[in-house]
Amino acid sequence: MSRAKHLPTEERRNEAVVAVIELAAAKNPEDITTTAIAGRMKLSQGALFRHFPTKDAIWREVMHWVSDRLLERIDKVAGGEADPVAALEAMFMAHIAFVAEHPGVPRILMGQLQRTGSTPAKQVAHTLTSNYAIRLRRILAAGRSSGTLPAGLDDAAAATLFLGMIQGLVVQALISGDQDQMRADAPRVFAIYRAGLKHDVTKAEERG
């Protein structure tokens, strides 16, 4: 009997997550069936449901996997930068790289957010966005305190714009199917964001 049939529960659950993300890269996530997931894992549906009681439980696990790994990646790169703006840039590029490596992730996320009502996976997605924004606002506030960024910077708006830039690049990549273009555009997009961060809006308003 093959060793693959006796993987620990946690490893099997991670294997299911990877299967879903790989399937989502090639097809509409809403069309992914438990039969397809089990087939990708070379398991029976019954074996799959021993690890996940429902399909929603699979989607929730996928979103937890995405949240944990994305936040871990951006925390690692941001922590290696003393300058707040450099930390933001490192986070931006790391996020784009994560999406490029896992093109099924944004398709899954968008599919979950479009579902009506509250679902377990949708709740995890909202928590991810909230935790990400908290990290951004903390770095932006540190930049204001150190004088690296203007004292009048709107941290909340700057954090929203940061996430919006990533979402825009991701949507364009989904439309074109060109992950390489997304990677190529990211540095130029962040350069404009960096220039905007350093612009003192309050002084500009006073002059106006």
C-alpha cells in the first residue's frame, strides 16, 4: 500500500488546499467539485469528506491557508526594512509575487466575495483584509512619527490605495492572463504611490 494513503490529517488538508488552488488557476472556482478535488488528490470522495465535512469547510481552509501564508510573507519582508517606505514596497512586491505564484488564489477570493450572505470563507477573507490594513496603517503611522512621511498623511486612505493598486494589477492580470506583465508593472505603479506618499497634502491645501 502506498505511503500517500497514510498522510497525517494536516498534510492531507494542505494537499486538498493546494489541489483547489491549482484547479482554480484553470477553471471557474464555482465549477470545482469535490469529485474534481478528490481526483486531483487521487482519493475517493469519501476519503476527502473524512477531512472536510462539507464543501464550505474546504473553501474556509483554503482561505485560512491563503491568509496565513500571505501575511507571513509580507511580515517577513516588512520586518527586514528599517525605512517605512521601503517596508511598504517590499510588502507590495511580495504580495504581487505571491499572486503570480498562485494565480488561482485571486479567482477563489473574488468568487467567495461575490457569494450572497456570510460564509465561513468570506469571513476569513474579510479578516485577512482587515489584518492587512492594520499592518499598513501601523507602518504608515511609523513613517509619520519618524518624519519619513508627511505629518498630515491620511493613513487610512493611503492603506486603501495600497490595497486598491494590488487589486487593480491582479484584475488586469486575470483579464489578460499575463502574470509576467503584472510583475513588470508593479515597480512602476509603486513608484507613483511612493511619490504620492511623500507629497504633503496639507501644505498644498494651504497654498491653494
